[in-house]
Amino acid sequence: MSLKDDMKKLALDVKAASKKMANAPTEIKREALINMAVLLTENADKLIKENKKDLEEAEKKGLSRAMIDRLALTESRVLSMADGLKEVASLTDPVGEISNIRKRPSGIQVGKMRIPLGVIGIIYEARPNVTADAAGLCAMAGNAVILRGGSESINSNRAVAELLQQGLVSAGLPKEAVTLVQVTDRTAVLEMLQLEEEIDLIIPRGGEGLIRFVVENSKIPVIKHYKGVCHIFVDEGASHDKALNIVINAKTQRPGVCNSVETLLVHEKDAEGFLPLLAAKFSKAGVEMRGCERSREIVPSMKVATEEDWHAEYLDLIIAIKVVDDMDGAIAHINEYCSLHTESIVTEDYTRAMRFIREVNSSVVMANASTRFSDGGQFGLGAEIGISTTKLHSFGPMGIEDLTTQKFIVFGEGQVRE
């Protein structure tokens, strides 16, 4: 068979499995996820061994430091994957939830019931943890999933997916509910994106290039997240110790991920006192600072920031810094240059914090917290299928409820319309 036929058959098998998943009892789905978690934990050494093959090949190909960091599996990351599955299993099952029942003048009662989306296609780069996170979330929400990871992580993804399928089967669910596309050629992605009758939603996770490719070529609805240009604004009168801890964590704790801070904005009344302290910390941490003219007057060692820097997702130990006149200037800059991902304010003033939260337009807006908290696991979702920067049909980190929709349900007692 041709690749087109192969992808069609794969999708049809997954669609058949989705029908069984939609009707699976909550306890059976929980059992499957717990089985998956146990299998990942018991086979951590095997997963790390397979991952090593991918890491060695990534080094040979000269992949970026950020990409290699996202690709790497350690014992703690495997355990984190397992813990995520357990947490998802403990969540309330949204499927079948009935809400907003109301009686109409005709006597009928109208409400809504939450139902699975069906078949979800995940197209992603690096990050073998996405394989487990996506499988667990989709399964708990009563969906089936087609996983198409990048060639750089094929050995890791195969090993993880095999264990996930074993977890499904041991709970009496179809293994096809979690299906990994084994073909690494990009042509497989193109064929997958044409299957509008079999796949209900596409969620791409990876670099901006991958996501734009998916959006431009898909016949299927896409929830996208182009990049994470995250901002922190240090407000007038903010605690310098608090601000330093938050900014350092947001930039250096794991710089190669989408919720690390990329641009720092500092109120002009705090800049002279705060920026030299920050520069000393960043120098020790190996962070390259690129500043506006006013920033460089205070810390001359900063490199010159250009217009491109305000748009940049560095995914590295680099940060753009700008001194702003006031909160109006900070909010205006964020709303112009942000990618609708995550923004945070450091302030001692509750009223100003609430104004920032109301007026900044991103999917996650924080006060006095590191942008690194913008994560489904940290938000109590167990894990996340992705972070949507598209306002329809979900905005921000996506959990199991975001992988469902609602249908209208009607109860009558024999009414007919006059």
C-alpha cells in the first residue's frame, strides 16, 4: 500500500478505537492510566537506554541545546511522566457531565452534556514526555490519539508508546487508542493533515516553523501555540529580592522551554536600583542581556537590543530588557509583542496587580510568580496536551476538559411544537 493508504488505514483503526473509548467507564480509564504509570516506572532503565540512542544522534546532527534538553529523558523525568498519568487518573471524569438544565416555556428541559472530541492528532518535536502526557489526557477524556513525534525522538517515542498500549490492553481497552506514527518522513504529516473525516482535531507542539507548516497544510481544525515570548514587568516599588528571585528562576531554571521569560520590563523609578543587582546575578548565571538605550545607560555591559529582540523566543540564556515609563508603557509593550502565552508582574500593590491581570491579553497572566509555573501540571491539570494561544476552543494550558466538547440534550414529556 502507498503511504496515503497506510495513513488512512491507521486513522480508521484509531477512529474505531475512539468509539470504544467514548463509552469506557471511568474506572476502566483510571485503571489504564495507572497501568501506564506503573509500566513507565518499572521500565525507566529501558526508556533511558532508548533515549540515549536519540541523544547520540541529536549530537551528531548538531541540534540546538534547547532541543537536546527537551529531548532528554532522565530517571526523574520518567518518574514525572508516571506521576502525571497518576494525577490525570485521579481527576474528575468530565465525560457525561450534565449542566445548565433549564425549563423552557414549552415545558421541555434543555441542557448540555460533555462528550469526547473523538480522534486527536498530536504532531510534536523532541519531548518524549508529550507521548505519555497526550495519551493519558486523551484517554481520560474518552478520546483516541494519533501521535506523530519527530524523527529526533523516534526510539524514545516507540518505547514509551509500546508501554502505554500495554497499559490500555491490560485494562481491556483497545491498543489503537494510542497509536504512534512510525514513519518519520514529513510526507506522513502531510497525509495525516488531509484526514478530515477521520481526525477531529490537530494539536501541534514544537517550533514556530513546525506549527506554521501544520496550520498552512491542515484540512482539520488546529489549536496552535506558535511560540512563548513571555514577559515579566517589575513595577514601581516592587521588592528587589522578590523580583530577583522570580526573574532569575524564570530565565535560568530551564531556559529552553516555552514558559521561560524572554523579555524583562522595568519601571523607570526602579531601574537604577534594580538593574545593577540583576546584572550581577545574570553575569554569574551566564545570561546575556540585550537592553534598550535607557537600560544600557544603567548597565553599559548590556548588548544593544534591536527591534527583533522584542519579538524573540530565545530558548537560551539570553534576555531582552527595556525600561518603561509606567504601567501603561509595560502593558502596551506586552500587548504589542507578546505571543499570548504568559506574562507576570512583580508588585506590592494589589490594585495595580489586578489592573495588569485585567488588561494584559495573554492566556496566562500572573502576579508575583515565575512564568515557569505556566504549566498544566503546576495548574492541577495533571499534565497538559499543550498551551493554546488560540482563543477558540481553548486558551492556555489544556487539560482533560479541553479535550471534550458539549452537546445539547433535551428532556420532554410528549411535547410537540405548535
